[in-house]
Amino acid sequence: MLGSTAKLSPAEKIAQLEAILDKKEQDINLLKLTCRRLDEELVQLRTAVTEGFDKSDKKLEEARSALEERMNTIEGASWSGRLTSKYLTASEKLKTSPDAGILFSLSTGSKTITTDSAGELQCVALAEVLRAQDCRVEVLELARSDIGIRGTILLSQTLAVNSMLKNINLSGCNIGAAGAIALWHYVKATKCPLEVVDLRDNNIALGRVVEAMELAVVKKSTLRAVGFDFSRDALVEGLRIVHEDPERYHLHCPSLLDLSRCNIMDQDVPALVSLLLRITVVCSVNLCENSISDEGADLLARVLDVNERVEAVAIAGNLCQAAILARADDARLNIWSCLYPTHTIRLDYASDFDENGLMYFLGTNGRTRPYENPAKTGQVQVLSSEGKARQQFIGVVGRERATCAIYYK
């Protein structure tokens, strides 16, 4: 029939289908290429966005840091100005001149107050500053200021409300035993993160101070260093608490630490050794006539080997003969090396019966005890070549007026 479409043969149908499949495959490849390009563009877009965010974060962080620094500067100037004003006002009310060191520290916004010239009235004004809620002072360096007992007590009372102080140095401030006890009482209960309390060179002589210090140190776990000095009896008592935690205690040692006749025993020696090993000033230690055995003496001898600042340790009159004999050639274990480690002994005549002569020096055992005729103690022997004395010859080297005549047969 002329109007009808001729039927396709099987071969033609196959060819037609293959053509359609080729076209579909081309379309799929085009889609894959398009997806690949979209993935690449997406990665680039993500990278650009990440870099943009990083730059934004960096700029934001820089802006935040600059703002914080500016705020800290403004806030620091603000609290510094308020505290300076408070200190000046308190000084004016007390009719006293403000201390230059305290005033400089406050006006510059420093967190460390340093002065060596503050007195009692300056401490009263400083106490007003330390009680302020916005006080940011962390270090109080008042070494060698003559603040006295009352000034110490006033500063100690500020610990009840202050929460910032970390370091208190009142060495050489003449704080007295009462001031020391008050300070340790408030240290025990304060919320301040105290780390260092230095009370050395104050000549504190009461054993009660040792007890107050022990209670405060046990209670205040943040304390890592305590500087102290006591009379020799109180120091011996203090050795007990030092032995429990020796790394937290530091002893102020004079040029001659006289601990003779203090009934120091071997159990006290490790604490004493731990203190002597950390001494940083040249000194000598007199431990004569105690109850130290060879074991304790060996520990003390180690101090001489380790710490060159300890020039001599006298241990005569103890129960440690073997330890002394083992180091018989070591002059640093001699009492004279202990008393006069680095100085030449001068015996210059001033007047008759002065205290500068050789006989007086021997009679006082190197000026360490009341005078006694050296011939009576066996340090000097007086003989005569001939004749017979009506009295003993020892009056020749004594300080008392005595008749001493010789007659011949």
C-alpha cells in the first residue's frame, strides 16, 4: 500500500537502538563531566569560605585582644587611680606623709608594692588600700621597714577581706612576737592564695610563735615557702615541724648560729641539716654540748661538704667521738673555727684591765661566756723559777687585786 510505512527489518531496528544508546552514553558522559566540574567548583567554594572564615576569625581575635588590652588598661588605670586616691586620703587623715615607694607602686598600677621606709602610720593607710574590694595587689615587699607590732597587726587584719595577696615579705620589720602570732592567725583563715611568707631577721623569741606558724602552715596548703628565725630555744622547738615538710621552711641564719647546750638529739638533726643546706649567707654553727651521736654528726658533716656557705660546725662535747676522730684533720669542726671562721683575732691594748687582752680572751673562752681566771680552768699554767709563794701564782693572770709575794730560804 502506497500510504503505509514500510516495516523495519531486524537489522535496521538493531542499528536504530545502537544509535539511541550511543546518544544516551554521550549524555551520561556529559553529565559526569558536568558533575565533576560542579564538585571542583564546590571544593573551591568551600576553600574560599573556610579561608574567609579563618581571616574573619583572625581579625575578630585581633579585635578582641585589642579590646581586652584597652579594657585592661582602662580598668587598671581605674583601680590604680581609686587605690591611689584612697591611700592619699587615708594619709591625709592621719596627718602623715605618704610613703614614696607605696605611692609609686599604686600610681603605676603595679601589683607589687615595694618599700623599705614604711612606718606604722603608713601601714595604717596601706591597710585601707588592701581592704578595698578592687585591690589587685599580689606582692607586699616591706622588708627592712620599721612597721612595728601595731603596723603588723593592722596589715594582718586585712587578710580577713583581701583575696589577692600571694607574697608577704616582712623580714627585718621589727614585727615582734605579738605581730608574728597575729599574722599567722590571719594566714590560717585567709582566702588569699598565699604562697610565700617571709618573717626572717625579726628576732622573734617566743615558742608560741612556732605553734602559731605550724597551725597556719598545716591549714594553708598553698604556702610553699616560709622564712623565719627564732631564739635558739624556739628554733629547737621549730625543728620538729620543719622535719615534717622541710622544703617549705627557710631559716635566717646569723653569722654565728649558737645552738650549744640546747639538748639537740639525733632526731632533730635531719631538720637542722635541711635548713643548713639551703642557707645562702656565710655562717658557722655551734652545736657543742648537746646529745648528738655519730649518726647525727655524719649528717652535719655532710653540710660542710655540700654547702660551702657553712664554714664551720662545732660538735665538741657530744656523743660522737668516732665521727670527730674520723675527721680529726678537718679544722671546720673546731670551736675556734666556728667562732672566728674568717676574721683575724685582734688583741689591742687600750688600758689596764680592759677586755682586749689575751688572758681575758682565754678566760671568756673567746668572749662566749662570763670571765673566769684561765689558770683556774686549766687554760693557763703559772710557774715560778725559784722561791716559794705565800699565795697561788694564778693571781698574776687574774683580774682581781691579789697579793703575790715570793720569799727565799
